[in-house]
Amino acid sequence: MSKQAKLLRIYTDEAAYLGDRKVFEVVARRARDAGMAGATVLQALVGFGRSAQVHRRHILEDDRSLVVEIVDEEARLREFVTTLADIPGIGLVTLEAVEIIGGEAAIVAQATS
């Protein structure tokens, strides 16, 4: 038994802030508050975007690229993205199909179907 879902990826970096909070923390908190099925923040060893600025760990500061991954239904994810318009420091945002084939999320999803 499997369930179709979508994976939202939000690219940012450790040095991006909204007020006194890091952008990735704000996004993850909002995802939790919105009741998303799940979210994970991943840290890259090295990364760059359109600006070609290389993000990596420095001796005195962290400026690595980060990806916030959120899994849920497409409509909920698209609605969630609109709530992030006030957050600076978000780079690319992507959405792709995933198939949930196991784990807690699959059990919960099948129980509510």
C-alpha cells in the first residue's frame, strides 16, 4: 500500500534571518503550526545559487546552504508556500511528486483515507 504525496523543497542558508530568528527555523515552525505531515532541515557541505556565492562552513561562522523538506498533499503545500511571502532569504522553492511506501506517515495517511 502506498500513497501519493508531494515534496516541497525550500532552499536557504544558515546566515538568513527574519528578525532575530534563522529563516530555516521560522519555516520549520510555520510548517509544524500549519499541521504539515512532516518537515526536515538538511545542511549541505557546499552550495551556491544564482548569485554564485559559495556557501560553506567557515572557521568563525556558519554559512552553509540549507534545504527545508516538507511532505504533504499538493494543495496544502501550495497554500503553505503563500504564507512564506514575508520571509527574506528564501531562494529556490520546488515541488515534486513522491510516493510514501512506509513509515509512520504512510500509516497515518492510510488511516485517514
